[in-house]
Amino acid sequence: MKKHYRTENNCLNCGNTFEGHFCNNCGQENLELKEDFGHLMVHAVGDYFHFDEKFFHTLKPLLFEPGKLTVDYMAGKRTQYLHPIRMYIFISLVYFILLFNNNSKENRVEQKHATTEHVVDSVNRAINDYHGLTPAQKKALQQKTSGFNINKKIRANDKNTASIGSFGSIVFDDDSTATYEQYLQKQQKLPVNKRDGFIDRYLNKKYYEWKARGQTPNEAILEGFKHNFPKMMFLLLPLFAWFLKVTFRKNHKYYVEHLIYSFHLHCFVFLFLIFIMLIKMLLPDSWLSVRGLLDLFSFVTIIWYVYRSLRIIYQRSRFRTITKIISISIAYWASFMVCIVFVFILSAMLA
């Protein structure tokens, strides 16, 4: 939408006199005060999400010219591009929202399929034995396999099973009506050598807190993990930049140059995966082969992008670039797995 600029050249913000569309003292744009609703909304969205010409100037080299965005940015050509950190925050926010929502949908579909298969197996076994049952047993079987009722019963049983029992190798108190205070009283009645240790007591305390919120251990920890995982990825960016600095130390680049590339690379990966997830959302669930091809295409594209961008930025030979990609990948994924375990434990403690 075309912008309407004032004909006067005095800044309404600071009073400075200037030429052009922006004040050279405070930077305010010299726009008309009386805007219609359409202009007002476009400017609001554009300012908040930075969906202006900078976004589109940044999008083209980010997606289709690996390494160019980082080279231009470090050469001082920054006015036309979005700031790397600002761009990363916005793209990663969209990516993680889609990622977690998509995973929740897939889990519900898998659970539905598993429940359906369980019902079908039960019904098939009942049909095989049907002729050998007494009339009373046949009547009871018909009541139990009356469609919705049996599904409802199975879901209720699954929910009760998930609400008590264990998480991993930790066994929680199996009294579904008890409180944490009653659990402590029960522990006091046991011999000292049979009481739960500090970790078990702490986990059971968390379990009763989760139960009071209507959550199972899996649900509570997963919810905490979803909140902490994006923070972990943000903290991994400086670590990835340090790996680059050590690996390409002979290039004598400053750490901030590696950090800028780290932000740009992760922005590309997240943005590319957003497009892939949106395509998958449009596909039927039965198109498993197409989904598999999309996953393979994503993996190959990201590997090629990393290789090409490293070649452009660090100017190494093909062989040296490939060997350094392997070493960086090993270090990065090892750190990633360690961080995943740490975030999982932290989510369990703070959930």
C-alpha cells in the first residue's frame, strides 16, 4: 500500500528541518497524520513484525543465495536487511508454534489409530469365540462391543493408567486419592531402610502437584520442555559460532562474524522447515510416501545449504569444507543431545 508523505519538511517529533522522507535528527518518517484505517493497520503490522521492504530484501538471499546475506552484512551492507537477532526471534517463534502444534496433532492421530486397532483386535477375538458362548455371555458381549461405549471405556482406562504408576524408572505412589501429606505420613510408618530417598520424595511431591493441576507426569514435563526448548536453541547459537571459530581459525575472522552466520543459518533452517510443515499440513495423512520424500528433500537441501554457505563465507576447498562440516556436525549434535537431557531434567524439576 502506497505511503502518503507530508509536503512540509519540518519534523513533527523533534522540530528539525530536513529533506526527504525521514528526519536526519530523530529518524521519524514524515507521514501524513490523517491516515485511513487500511494505512494505519498496514503500518502497525509492518512496524511490529518488520514486514516491510527489509523483510523481502532479506528473504531472497537467505533462501536462494547461501552465504551472501552474511557476507553482505559483514561488509557493512546492513540497511536493506533485517537484524539477524530480530529475524531469528520472529522466525523461530513461528517455527516452534507450528512444530509443537503439528506434533500434538500427530500424537493424537497415532493414539486414535492405536485405540482403533485395539478395539478391532478385541472384536475379532470375540467374534471367533462367539459361537461357543452361552446366551448370557453373548448378550454381555454385545453390550461391551456397542461402538461408542467400548471406545469411551478404553479411553477412560488409558487415562487412568497414565495418571498413576511410573514415569521412566521412577515409581510414583499408587494411591490415586491420597495427598502429598498423606504420602509423607505413610512414609513415616515404614522402616527407615524402606522409605523413599530424597529424589523419590521430591518426584512424588511433583507428581501430586501435577495431579492437582489435572496433569500426568508425561504431560507436565512435556509442557515444560516445550517452553524451555526454544530457549535452549537460542543459547546453542553462540556455541555453534564458537565451533565455527575453532574450526575455521585460520580464516582469522572475528567471533561476531561467526555468530552472524550462525543466526542466518538457523533462520534459513527454521524458515525452510516451516514451508515443509505447511506443505505436510495440506497433504492427507495417508500419503506417507510423499511425507517421507519431503523429509528426505529437507535433509538433502539443508546439507547442501550448509556446504554452499560455508564455501562462500570461508573460501575453503570442497574437500576441506566437507571435512569441517563433519567435525562441526559431530560437535554440534553431541552438544545438542547433552542440552536436550539437561532441559528434560530441568523441565521435570520446574514443571
